[in-house]
Amino acid sequence: MRFTSPILTLLLPGTCGILLHAADPVPPPAVPDTQSKSGVTIFQTVCAQCHGSNGEGKIELKTPSIAGNPAWYKNTHLANIPEGRRGHDAADPHSFMMASIAKALQPEQVKAVVAHVEKMPAVIPTGQNREMAGVSMDEGMRLFQERCMECHRYNASGEMTFGSPPLTGLQAWYLEDQLRKFKTGKRGTAKDDINGAKMVQMTTLFIEDDQMLRDVVAYIMTLNPEPEVAKEPEKKPVEGNPFEGKQTAQR
């Protein structure tokens, strides 16, 4: 297979790719030609350009964290692409471009890179990927427990039976963007997209305004583990008597 396009997009399901152009602050290089079937190699030569070497995502490119995403979820979304449920709408250029790359990959390459991503340690959102101002955690918790928890579970870990992905590990700004896409019909409105239709219904009927949307995202952020705080190096105790062998001042 020959990858010649200078435009890189996310090839994995469930996480929208990004349309890159000359105005982007950090445009990636063109994807090199490769016939590799190694998930590690494919990830580093295709995905890492936009999503980081650890799959942590890049806020400057608006690419989501993908590290640790379960294979069942990614495989479901990859199946949605050729069947027209994802990446078909030019009004959503991110997923549209994602689909163009995903369709170019051989099945064994997709399988290999999906398996590799699943094994990667999940990245905990921190800083501007997590912090939100002007939100109500109480209102967010109420909405999550009433409308989201049944499918995404109490801890937002997702549920394969319902086709509901994990929500933890994703950046706050990415979750906001996806909920807005469902609410405005840019995602989930394709024919036979049953799970997408559920999200369209939920966001349309129960998320009344942008404040409610931000509240529920802020609450989801609290379901992530707390970021590790950098610890100061421990001071080693002084061995022996520091005054031994020194003469004391004479009065």
C-alpha cells in the first residue's frame, strides 16, 4: 500500500480525525510508504503524527486521546465507515477525512494497530484538557446519572453490550465537541446508526443548552483518576556528625 497524501487523519474508530492544512500550527509530515503489518510501526508512522507518540492527543490539532481504547469499540466504528455510518458527511470534515485513511488500510493493518492501541496505557486528562470554568458539578452529576449512566456505566467506563464507549481518558474539549455534533446532527444521523441515533435523541431532548452540556462534561472529568502530582526528591539524611572534626569557636 502506498500512503502519499500529506493530509493525516485518525484511522481509528470512535475518535474523530482531524483535517490538516497549511494553517495548522504543527502540520505533520507526509506519511511514508509502508507495507508494514506491525501495529507499532503503523501507529508511529500514521497515528502518532496527530495523536502523539503515547496516543495522548494534541490540543493544538484538536485530536483526541486514543491510548487504551478498547478494540471492540474501534472495530465497531471501523465497520461503520464502509457501511456509511461514519465519515460520509462532508459537513463533518474530521470524520470525513478519517474515513479516507481508514478505507486505505488493509484489514490486517487495521487489526494490528487496533490491538496495539488497546494495549497502550490510558492517558489521564490534565490541565487545559481537563479544567473547566463556570460549570456546576451537581447539575452535571444529575444529568449523567439520569441519562448517561445506564449505558456508559456509573464510572463512565463504557459497556460493550450497549456499544457504549468509555468516556474517561478523553479530553473535556473533545467530549464537548462530540456532544455538540450529536446535538446538531453532524454525527449519529446516518441510516442504521442505532447507537448514534440514541445519542442524537439524548442530546436533543435532554441537553437543553450549552451550559448543561458543559456541566455534564465537567462531571465526567471527575470520574478520571486524579493526575499524579510531581513529588519533590527526598532529601537524603546527612550521614555521621556534620560537626565532627571541626573546631568550635573559642570565646
